[in-house]
Amino acid sequence: MVGNAARAAIVGDRRITGLSVQVIVELVSEIGPLWHERHQSRLVSRPRKRAVGAGAKHRLVFVDRLLATLVHLRHGATHDVLACWFGVDRSTITRAISEVRPLLAERGCTVSASARLKTLAEVVDHLGSSGQTGIVDGTEIRVRRPAVGRKDRDRFISGKSKQNAVKAMVLTDQDGRVLFCSPTAPGSCADITHARRLGLARLLADGPPVEILADAGYQGLGAQTGGRVVTPPHRKFKKNAPDWYEEIHERRRKAHSSRRIPVEHGIAHLKNWRSLARHLGRREHVSDMIQAVAGLLSHQQTADFTSALQM
């Protein structure tokens, strides 16, 4: 079990977890009761020969379980390294991360001290009520290739990177703050197909008037949403385009690209968490992992934004 000095060093140095002390304290007070409740429900739900609470006690308290999960997400540290650091067995770290990571993923993205967005519908309503412009883009995370003989072995090959990957849709506001991160889809799924399966076109067509900026991978959603999804301009001349048209088209394309820069910055902040650079574990855990990181990042962004306003 990690000592008080090491625990204080982890909490006090933002470089280790990527989070401030204030955010970690809020996580402990929010996630701790949920973890304890689920742990107790598991103990009660199965047949027992001992009373609940009897037997061996946890060597790794909840605070250490949370810190181990944060370090794993931030730096991609292996379970063996974390086990040596916290003075427990590797299986204990694996079990702790598998228990805490889903709780972090279920939190959603924080936009204020009293508001948190968990679904795409809530994000669209938030953008409509605040009058902000949303920016959407897809990002890929490299994963291991399925074993030989699996019938779905080619589903994870990305047409863009030509590598085995999973894809997630990220939506930010015009300041680059993460508002939503979707569950992952196989890398072979197109960006526009993924957005349609998530219901983005239906929500925009039936919801409040919202402007969503997107890249060329989402061309076609604009017609389905009444022009609410804005994509780069189409080329009217395939060949032998006049010089004046090339100049105008390039100017419009750059203007649109400049407005989309915040989502690229938001994705870059997500990828700063090394667990998302390349995932070597089970692909079933990637959705929880990227949604947990998105929730933690948005919480820290909101805390920094609030602190800047108070100064």
C-alpha cells in the first residue's frame, strides 16, 4: 500500500495525474460512495458463508484505487509497474482499474459546476440554449489486430491510417472544451456513418437551431439537417478550373478550417493521455477508457476556466 508521502506527491503534482488537487478531491467525494455502493451490492448479491464485512480487508483503499486508475490513464503505466508502486499484487491493480474506470466513464462531460452532459441529445440542447457553435470530428486509437481465424478480423482496419484502430466521435464548443465523446466503433466505419448511428442527424433535424462545423468526412449531413452541419465547400470544377475560382475556393476552405481548429486542439488534449495513444489491452475497454478521459479532461477544463474568470 502506498504511503502518505507518495500519495501526497501523486495528488500534489499535476504532471502525474493531469488533474489539480481540487478536481481530485471532487472525484473522491463523488466516485467514492458509488464505488462503495456497488462493492456492497456485489457482496450481498452472491451466496455467502460469511457475513458481509467478514474476511480479508482491502489492502488498497479507494483513494489509492482512484489514483492508480488516474496514473494508468494519464501515462499508460502498466499494471505491473503500478503494482510495484502501490505495493500490491498485479491482479489487485487490474481489479481496481476495472472497477473505477466505468464509474469515471459514466460521469459525462462537465460544462459548469452544476451541469454535466452525458448524452448527445443533452449536448445539442446545451448548444441550442447557449447559442454556441459545436465542432465535431472523429479520432482513431490504434488497437491490436484480432487473432487469426476471427471472422471480423478486417473490421478494425482503418481506411484512413491503414492500421487496426477504433474510432470515436468528439464534439467540442468553439473554445475547444470537450462536450461529448462517443463510444468507439471499428476503424472501418466511416465518420458520417458513425455520426448517423449515434443519431446526430436526427437530433439536429428535430432539435433546436444549432450550427455544427465538420470536415469533409461528414459531407451529406448538411442536407439531412437543414444546413445545420457545415462542411467544407464542394469543388464545382473537377478539371481546368479558372484561376479566380481556385483562389476563392482555397480562401473559403482555409476559413472553414480555421474555425474548426478548436476541435483539433481538444482531440490533442485527449491524446495527451498516453493510454489513448495506442491501446494494447482488450478492445472492449476502449470505450470506457476514452469516455473516462473525456470526462476528466472536461472537468479540469471547466475548473481552469472558472478559476480564470475569478482572477
